[in-house]
Amino acid sequence: MEAPESRQDLDLIPPTLQTLLNGSLDYAGLFPPAELSLRRALQEYSDYRDEPEAWMLSRFVLPVRRLPDLVPFRQFFSKGAPYRFSVLGTGGQDPDAFLEALDRDLDVIDDFDEEYESRTHVDVMEVPLPNALIGSRQQEVEAFLDAVSQRLIQTGTAKLDFFFELPMHEESVNGLPAVCAALSEHNSQQAIPPRSIMGLKLRCGGTQPSDVPSPAAVASLIVRARDAGIPFKATAGLHHPIRHYDDGLDTEMHGFINLFAAAVFAAEHQLNAEEVEAILREETSNNFRFEKDVFSWRNLSVSLDGIRHARNHLALSFGSCSFEEPVDHLRDLDLL
């Protein structure tokens, strides 16, 4: 990744693009296809925190079971802003198995927080929704979320947000209204500041073409999340800003600018699923226009405040095993 000639180049990046992508990338260098060692991934993440593009960087992602493996690398946490972590929870096929695993996960997180005190924060858990709850009624999902909340209270966990991953097959997509309504109800009952905001996790790629969800399925999730007032984060297959054909996987891949733009315009203009899908399918980068105060796609536009609101409350981040590739692709498009 070639750095800009000077730090002042940041001033040349339109504020609308900075707002759209600020803190957008969760670094997941431990995971395929990068699959770096923990030491190498932490070193890369530490280096990226000092890059001119560090404004795009968010949390470091790792499995919760690997938190104790960070002990030999505590020197990384001694400088700069505190390190923020998003952990992949153990999960379970049914609510009982999930909750048993969650008890163990919370113990690991608690030990980690005590070890490093204010130098690190584990404040997000990403974990699949139990398969037994896919397609369930809203009340069943609400009961499960209540049980998760009780575990947090019992262990004294101060702050841990959850993002539940759903497979994007037909049954799961059809069950989105019940899941979103349950998550919305849970969030509405939180005190301020909240102990745990809960949302959805969307997987946008994988090792097989079938792992890439259709634009229609992604659009449905965005619209359902918007209508329920719940956040989502994405992961996998989002190294490129714009939708494109991937020769290696032999399929069309989603773009992270498409994804965030779809969420922003969906929130600003109350777009329906078909209109959101059109943004997700956009393959011409010049149709996304970043000006000083206005971000536009075709005949739609949104202000800085509108972008900021959608990023804070709807589309929060995307996970990537590479930080360099997204940055380099943005530079190839003359966006950086």
C-alpha cells in the first residue's frame, strides 16, 4: 500500500467520503484468505493505526478463545489510543447450548479486561444466531435475547454489543421481520448508556459463489434493519469499493461503497427493497459522486448529517482480512 505523499493529502479527500467510510473497516487479518499469525496481524494493525488512512480503521477481530493468546503481545497496547476488539463468540445450535458457551466466553472477556484495564476494550461480539431460532416467532427470539441480557447482568459486563449472523437463504430472509422486531424490542428496553445494543451481521462472501448473497437478499436485510431501527455490520467479500465480477470466484461480488451507500440512501429517502437493490447492483463508480457537503448517486443525494446518522445507527462497519486492498482500490478509483 503506497502512502500519500503527505498527511495533508487527507484534506483533498471529500468530507462526504470520509464520513461514509470513517471507522468503517474492522481488521480481520487472522482469517482467510490472509490467515496471518497473531503476531503478524497485530503488527499490521498497529502499523495501520499510524497510516494516513487510519481514519478508516475500526476494531481488531479475533475469536474470543484467542484473547488469552494476546498476553505475549501486551507491548502493542502501551501506546496510542486504546485497542478495540470485536470477538467472534462460540455460539451454539440452540439457545441452551449458546448460553452455556456464552458463560464461558464472558469469563474469558472479563479476565482479559482485568488484565489490560483501560488499554483495551472488548465491546463487540459477533456470533451466529442459533439455528433453532431461524424462522422462529418474534416471542421466541425475544426470550433468547432476554436470556443473553441476563447473562451480561449476572457477570457484571459493563458494555458488550452483539451482532447476530444470519445465513442469507430463503428461510432466514423470510424470518427477518421477526428477528428484527425482537432485536428492536430489546434495544428499546436498554437504559442509557446501554449495556448491550444488538443488531445483525451480514456475510457478503466466502470461498464459493453460493456464499455471496444476492443483491435482493442484502437489500431486504438493509430495509428490514432500517425499518426496525437496528444496526448491522458486514463481513467477507468486501475488498473492493464497487460491485464487480471476480474471476477467481467466478461470480459478481458486492462493493463496500455500494453497501454503505445503499444503507445511507435507504435511511435518507425511505427507499424500498427494489430501489436499494439497484444501488447494490451499481457497477459504475462515477455514478457515486462525493462532493464537499453532498454525496450523490444518480438522482439521489444526502448531506453530511444524513451520512453520519446512517453510519452511526444503521450500517456500522465491515470486516476485512486486508486493510491494504480496500485502500489501494479506493486509490485506483482516484477516491484517495
